[in-house]
Amino acid sequence: MKTSATTSMQLGQGLHMTPQLLQSIRLLQLDGLQLDLEIRRVLEQNPLLELDEEPVASPVPERADAATDVAAFDELPESSMWDVRGAAWSGGDEDGLQRIAAGESTDPQLRILQRLASELDAGDLEIAAFWLTHCDDAGYLAAPHGDLLRDAAERFDRAPADIEAVRQQLLAGDPAGVAARDLRECLLAQLAALPGRVAGRALARRLIDTALDLLAGHDIAALAKHLQRDEADVHEAVRVVLSLDPRPAQAGAPVEATAVVPDVVVWHADAGWRVALNPAAAPRVSINAGYERALANGEGSAPMRDMLQEARWFTRGLSMRYDTLLRTARVIVERQAAFLERGEESMAPLTLKDVADAIGMHESTVSRITTGKFLQTPRGTIEMKRFFAVRLDGANVSGAAVKAMVRRLIDGEPAQRPLADEAIAALLARQGVHIARRTVAKYREQLDIAPARARRRGSRPALLARAG
């Protein structure tokens, strides 16, 4: 037992002290922007390294083991494939940018008042200005809500309810969450303002209401226990909450639109799927050949030789990142080919372990290389993490696929005769998917869809947020 403990300790110390391992792990987990910044930093600090400016021009090899394939620009699919609505490479003006006037002020309070000018009369606009002048830079009330309410009621000779009604308009406005009393009220307002169906919205509301302290600790297990939900559901709710802006007053500032640059390009050609690294997201760094030869011949100082060693570690770590990324992407595309061809209802069960076993690496490595990395596909730009789906108990189908089936059935239901959860479960059983009514209810809630009795009120499925 003692020998085993000693060996474990020595192994742990050895791993901790290996610069190559630390370098490789750090490069694996960086997203595209972070990688670009890291490469720039290393190039500035190590004169032996240089950036290969020219992209690789050779066509993508057909060999399945060519783990360093990089797509040549003339090898990429036609532009019509890239211009998927909502995808990062679409070059047209987005609806979200059209609302920003050309001459709009950079002052956040003035911007908000400009937007409210067409919605409020002069008196209410003055009250809105009062609330905004008592907000800090982030958009939160800078004094106790009760004190401000009394002051405004006296100043404008209006009922406190009228004063509060204007604040509620600010909370629900654009950007949502401004004039909130605290972070909880700010996030709840933004959550309610999210348009359309938002997967995980109901659980995200509970999380904000009762477990913000656990969210701050990033303890998913504790959150799952507190909310009495599966960790997968909690992950989805946490993703929604983290997409909200804790500084809403700055959210509407005119900014230059940025795009997510996909790390891997996926397209269909020659009766199969092609996978290659995107050259725009795979910078190539090499060691200056002249310096390397000189140092190999014994020339140069000790610090320069140390720089050569660091340069070798960095280039090898970068190669490992690209190799692992491409191998992982190939397995994902192979296992999820049906999803790419037919959509969410064909999403196959896939876990980190499945991919790790296929590429001969540890699950933690797959987790690092798929976090913050994106595939450009005919279905748009998709984060690699989204391709992982849990197998539904007792069936050879993923929960994500069943969730998509539930959504399809509800989307196609008669407006005046919405399907109850029991009816949806029965229809799925006819398709060979046997799930309990409570599982249908769970997926419906994750899709932000109200129960049948609430959906009967309108011509389209109602949102949970509107129903309750």
C-alpha cells in the first residue's frame, strides 16, 4: 500500500513537472480567440518562432488517417452552404443590428431614453430618466428601491404604482434588466424577455430564484441536488443563465458585429462527409530554420537554447491540438451523420467516453478539445458539445432526438385541440419510442412549452413564461 501511494505521488509529481504536458493541456482547452491571443503572446516572447502566413494549399487527402488535414480555400464548399441563417459566416445585416441608429449616442442612459421616446408620454419619460439617473454604470439602482420610489412620487406628484410601472417598463425593455434592484431581479427580467422558446428557461428561473449562490460556486452536482433535476438539465439551465448579461446598461452599446470562426469545416461531397480544419482557425507556427541549425551546432547562449526547447514544446503542443481536434471531429461526424442529413430527430446517442475510446484518449481530453470549439456544417455553425446526447433508457435513441419528436408533435397539433402529455407518449410509442408521461412533461418543460390546457388559449403553443 505504501509503495502504491509513493508511486502515485511520484507519478503525480512527474506529470505536474512536465512542461510539455502542461503546454499541451492548455492549448487543448483554448477556444479560437484565446488560441489566437496565445500564439501572438508566444511569438512576441520567443524570437525563434514565426507564423506561417500562407495557408496550406494542398487538397484535403482522402486517407482516413491523415490527422493533420487542413482545407485549402479552393477546397471549401460553395458560399451558399455557409450562408445559413443564424450561422456566424452569414455576411448580411442581422436584424439585431438594424435597430441601432447610425447616429445613436454612446451614452447608455441616453440610448435607452431614445428607444423609449416612441413608447412613453412626456411625463413617463421624465420618470424613466429619474430611474436611469439613479442607476450605476452596470444598470442597477444605486440607492434603496423604497427611498427612490418615495422621492419620485413626491417629485412628480404621481402615485407610487405609476412610478413603479415605469421602472417595470425599463426592466422589460431593450436592453432588459435595467433599473433592477439586484442581480436576481436583473437576470429574471432578461430571462423573461428572451424571445421564442428557450430550452431550459423554466429551470433557469428556479435556479436564479433559489440557487444563485450555488451557481457562483460552479457546483453542478450541488445544483442538481438542490433543484432535484438531472445534471444534464442543470447544465442546460446554467447555459441559459450564463448567456444573460449581468451589466445590462452596457448591453445596447453599438459595437462591431463579431463572428464565431468555426474550427472545423464539415461538408458533403463524393457520397460522403468531408472533415478538415478551417485554415482561418488553425494558425501554423514553425521554428526559424536558421536559428535552429545554429543552436544545433552548439552556437548561441544558454537562454537561446532554452527558447529553442520552449519553441519545440509549443509547436508540438499546437500540432497535438490540431491532431486531436480533427480526430475528434471525424468521430463526431461519423456517429452523427444522420443528424447532419436529417436533423435533430436523428441525433444519435453519443458520450465523451464513446469518442475517447474511438480516438484512444482520455475522456478529459475529449472534454477539453470539444469545449468552445465549433463545426461549420450544412446545418449552420454548431458547438461540438452539442453533438453529445444521452441514450434514452431502454431505447436505441437519444434523449435529444426524442425531445425533437415532442417538439414536432406539438408544433403540428390542432390549435384548439392541443396534445396532452399522455397523448404525446402514446404517439411516440407507435413510432417505437416508449417513454413515460412524466418524461414527456420533462422534455416539454425543457423546450419552454406550456401544458396542453394553456396551449389551447392561442393558435400556437404558448411559452411557459407567458403561461405562468
